Amino acid sequence: MTGDADFRVSLAKYQLNAVDALAETLRTVSALHDREPEHRTRISRELGVILLQAPTGSGKTLMLGRALEAVRGQLSAKTVWFWFAPYAGLVTQTRSALTAQCGALRQRDVYADREASAARDGDVFVQTWASVAVVKKESRKVRSDKEASLSVDSMIAELRERGFRIGVVIDEAHLNFGSGAAATADFFLNVLSPDFTVLATATPNDAKLEKFERDAGLKVASRVTVAREAVVKAGLNKIGLMVGVLRFKEEDRALIDTEAATLTAGWSQHSFIKDKLAEKGISLTPLMLVQVEDQQEGKEDPVARVTERLIEIGVPEKAIAVHTSGEPDPAFHTLAYDPEIEVLVFKLAVATGFDAPRAWTLVSVRPSRGRDFGLQIVGRIMRVHPLVRPLHGSEPLLDRGYVFMSDPELQVGLDEAAADLKAVREGIAVLTDTLDVNVLGNDTRAAESYGATPLPPPPVQTVPGETEGDRIERQVSMGLLNPNYATASPPRQQSALSAVEGFSAPATPPLFPNLPDVLSPRVTPAQPVPQEHQVKYLLRTDLGIPTALVREELPNLFDIEGDLCPQIAREFCRMVPMTSMLLAVNSNAELSMRDLFNAGQTDQRNLSVRMSAARIAEQAQAQLMFNDGIDPRRIREAVEAELARLCQKDGIAATSRDIRRTINLAILRQPQALKEAVRIAQGHHIRLESNEPVPTEQFGPKDAPKAKKGAYGAFIGRYNRPERAFVEMLDNDDTGRIKWWLRNPENEKWATRLILPTGKRFFPDFVVGVSGRRTRDSIALVEIKDDGETGRLHSDSNAIKIRSEHSEYKKVFWSYREAEGIFLKAVWNHSYNRIFGAGPFEIEDMVMIH
């Protein structure tokens, strides 16, 4: 995940699920620590280790950061987190991402800020293991106590004395330990000794990770797994991968420079992608990555060699960047994002963990490869750039990554080359299940051995006035044909020329022709598929069911944030008497004392207790974190500006500090008011859509019970017991009020939904046609809960849902069934801030618009 976004991104559904799972597991482990403090070490190592397995490009940093945000202020003890990345460059990338997307987390620097007394819940230190974990701790300044600062060891010890718990996040866990595993394990176990450990990786079965588990005596008790299919569906991963292996006939190899041909093929594909982006009006420069081998002592520098060849084949010199460092550093990430750079040349060691979302093409001229190449290096081109996501699933050329591999060194036989490619395939299998391997060139025997599809060179488009001699001269000047070409026999010359000419000819067709249209499920509506023993039930249009339901849709929050946040601020300041709170520095607290020696004697008195400004600010910030799509910093800035305006209007003298404190108090005292302000402000931007028709047919069991007023004439679909009992009650209505009822399935494109203040969508359980109700199509919405006793009814999400209102269909009716089987009305009580029962549910009530 990159950190250069200037707005807070909304999480995809799979990311929300992963964040919820991580946060819930952390809460569970925290509760175990509270219950059995004497077993802290065992709980930490056997139950407190969580693994997040997610594909490259799925947003691991974002999910991890939002999970830490979610538990900030919610764990029983304050927690300071130590986040480890494998390279210094990834430390910079992680810090930027957390700053941009996880504003509630305060970042601290282990090099310059080791003051335990300044710690707050949710503090995060981001660094590499190498910066702290060494055999001789005296060799690291951060491990040595000085007059001016504590060592990291002493800081951690003091944090524990102050009641803090320690959490560790190990990003790219499959690489994180390396050759210093012994020192790392010692620091991890004996200095950090974390209460919570969160591992993140795209390769959970890596041997290095397993070895670290053994060395540290850890057990991964909980796994949160993200399927690649979900990442593709969300538009964050490309749909598939095309691999082209350049292999030429034995007799042609002496005449052809295979490396130059591979680079030319890659540059040609890069140019096709560049043209397609321009055709679609997308202002984005694609990037081609070129991987070379590490330089051997006394040998030619491979970076200089490849750069020279790139210039020869027509790549502008200013468009080429090289990176020769042994690991990805901040400068490397800058190159990956610079739109002036079209080709980035790098070595093997730098290939892991960096983000390059504008990269589609990868060329590898390294002589030996393997599983790590397929898994790590190819992963760099699987991300989908944000500007291309609107086209995801509709443009075959842009929906794939492209890998070109030169033939292994000439002395490597076909069998060895096939084994090399097999290892690459195994690595890529973790990244994508849509893989096509092709042999480019004229060696069909190689295609059979590789288990690949042979693709002949693309046909050459003739250029007016260009002779064959001109074409040969062009190939020689580009380095595609070796100098000894001129001394070869005419048949051999013609064979070699034909094999490479299509890679470099102007206006040549694509190298991978006839790409299939693989469309995202979001583009093509899913059709109901009948299962065995199921029959078709038609929509009963005779009941007056509308052809489509009205759905609430919200534009991209980034597009409306400039207007939305000031509107939220105005609504919030209108609801809450903020100016009267400005002088509320102290809060009354009742102290009740019982005489320990004289039973029955008590004394109660009111005290004036000064509230901690830091604690107020911390808790208020947590209350702002309810909508992933709206940056809490923007809301706070807007409310501060609005309150300052009101103070100026009313002649109230207030400092910026007074204003911030007042806002924090208001948010804590009336948290529902803030959500209500968001709901009202969002309402100004909500669009009403009715362009998705209700399905004209559904499938269900052949012997499904008939439903007189059911939309499909039968009780089909899934219901829990309270839901089934409720619709049976509707179906048996004899008042004449119920005309029809329809199940409103969650996440179906045609189903009606409400946009909640949290940014999430709410799909009420049932849509009901009610005679006499004055809404569009006489529709009422109903939500059924399982009971009124358990915490499920009284959850935070239900508290938000029950207060929301559909723009067209108005308030949703809520009901639950008590033990005697009677359905009761569920309503929101503003005085108690919770849901209460309000007497029996009456069908006649559904006529009224509240």
C-alpha cells in the first residue's frame, strides 16, 4: 500500500472482514491476559500470535494499520506497537502509508524518541530488525542507555512498569528474519517479549517463517486469510498473467542477441499498454521493470550493459532509471512513482516488497530463476493502479501483467530450462490462477518441453519505401542481430531475420493476440443458476410489485469530501450547544466511601475532578473513527473552523486550544450526534437509483410451500426461524393491508439499501407492499432480529441502523420475537441511547410514516 494518497481510503469488503477478524482476535487475547496474568508468556507465544496471509497488492499495511486503530482504546491495557519491516526503504513506505491512512496511530522514532513517560495507547515504532536486533547490543546506540535517553531495552521495561502491553507487527514475515535470525529471536523473546504478535505475509509456508517459529517457540494460533479472488474482485489485483519465454532455433541462436530480443519484446508490449491508456483518456505513464543479475567480480556491469541495449532499441535515455543498491531504499520508491521514468532497471536483491502500481511489464534477463522469482518479483506487476480501477474487468490488455524471460544461457539445455520455468510457475501459482505461458520465437520443440503455447513472431507491417536491406540494417543497429550475421548463409539470415523482425517493426500487432475478455463479476450481472432438484419460480407481477426498487447510492467520498465535511460540522454544531461547553473545564464526579471498620457507615459527596485533556483527546479521536471513507482529520478541521466562526459571531473569546478541547468534550458526551450529523450531511449527496430490475425469476425446491403474498409465490430462499415466522404472519394477514412481500437479499445489485453514517450499506430483511401507505409503490421496509435479550440486538451497528431512514421508503420497521412467539416492535430510546421493545408489532402500524 502506498502512502501518497491525500484522502482516507474506504476499505474493500475483504479488507473490512480481515480488520474485524484481527481486531476481534486481539481483544480475545487481551481478555485472556486479564484473566490469567500468571500465564502471560504462554498466552503470548501460543495464543497471541496471529498470521495475516494476503496476496501481494491486497493492502496488507492498510489492513494491519486499521486493525491497530480499531483496538486503540478498546483493549484492557494501553498497548505500544513495534512494527518491523525487512528493509529501510520499506520502513519509509510503511511510515508514509500509516500517516496517510491511519491518522489515529501516533508514530514514534526508536532512534530519537525513547521516552517511556510520553507513551500513549496506540503508539507505533516502525523500524527494521537490523536497527535493534544484534548479537552485541552495545554495537547499536539504541540499545545503550545514555544520560539523555533510555535504551530501547530500558524503555520497554519501563513501559511494562507503567502498565503498558507490548505488541509486535512483523510485515513481510517471510523475509524479515534472514541471516540474523538468532539475534532477532533473542531480541524478540527476551527484550520485546510481546503480548501480541501479528505476522503478515503473502507466502505463509515459507521455510524462513517456519524456522523462526521453531527458534522463538511460537505457535500461529489464528490465521486471517484473504483469497486472491476477493482482491481481484475488488479491483486491486490484475486478473491474470501472460509469460513470454524467448527461445529460438539452435541454428539461429548464434545470429540473434536473445537479450536484446527480450528487451525489445518487453518494450513493444509496454508501448501497446501506453497507447491503450492514452486511448482510454487515462493520464498515466506505465512502467517496465527490468531485472538483471548481480555483478560478479571482474565481470561486466549488467546494469550498464542492459541500459546501453535499452537505448539501442529505442528507449529514450531520460526515461531509464537504474537502481544499484542492495535493497529498496527511499530513492528506489521515488523512482517507481516518477512519471518521467518508463523503464526501471534493478538487481535481484531489490526485488521484494516495493510498490509499483503503474508497472505492467517485467523483463528478466537474469540467467537463473526459480520459485522466488515467480512469487516475489512477478508480484510487483500484479497491483492495479487506482486510475485504472474503473476499467477493471473490461480491458483485457490492461487486466494482465506481462513477463518476458530471455532464454537461459546458451549452454543450458532444454531440460534444465524447462525445470527452471517449472519452478517459476510454482511461485506464480501463489499469485494468480490465470496464467498463460507462451514461447515467443521459432523453437516449437521448446514449447512442447515447457508445456507452453508456441506463438509465432507477429506479422510485420510493411513500411512504405523500406527495403529488406533497410530492415536488416535496423535490426543490426538495435543489437537484435549479432555482427556475424553478415557472414551467414542467406537461408540462415532469412530465418534469423524472420524470428526477430516482428518484435521491433513499427505498428506491429500485439505480441499476445486474441486475449480473452475476462470480465469482473461486477460488470456482468450474475444469473441465477438452478441447482439439482430446483425449479423456476416467476415474479408475480399481478400483485403490483414494482419492476425495480429504489436504492440509495453515495458518490465517491473523495469527490464530495470538500463539501461533506463542512456540512457535517454545521449539523454537529447545530445539534450540540458547543459554546456553552467552552468553560466546562471541570466535571462533577460522585465519590462514595464506605467505612472499612464500621459496617454500614457511608459518606457520599460531590467532588470537582479536573478531566485529563490528553485522555479526552484520545477518546474523542477514537469516536471519530467510525467511517472508513471520511478522514477524521478533515472532520475535526471542519468542526474547529465552524466553532471558531460561531464564537466570533457571538463575541466569545476562545483560543484554538479551548476550541479543540470543547470539540473533544462534545464528541464524547454526544457521540450519536456526530453520527447523526454525518447521516444528514450524506443525505444531501445521496443519489436514488432504480435501474436494476427485480429478478423476473428465482429458483427454489420443487416442493417449496406456497406463499399467497410472496413475490415468487413460494417460501424460497434462506430464512432463520424468526424471519420465517414473520413472513408467514404477513402471508396470513387478513386485514387487507399486506399486498405482497419480498425478501431483500444483502449485497444483491437490485436490492434496496440505505447508506449509513459509517459509509456501510444496510439491506433491510424484507420489502413489503402495504395498502394505504403513502410512500413510493406503498413500500415499507422491515428488519427482523432474533430476540430482544442478547447483545446482538444491542450492538453498535444496530444502534446506527435503527436510527437511519431511507430517502424514499422512510423509517425501517424493526421487530423481534419474544419467548412466547409474539413479535414486538423495536424502537430507539434517545434518553437511554439503546433499543427497547415498544409493545406488539401491529400490521396496521406499517401504514403510518413516522
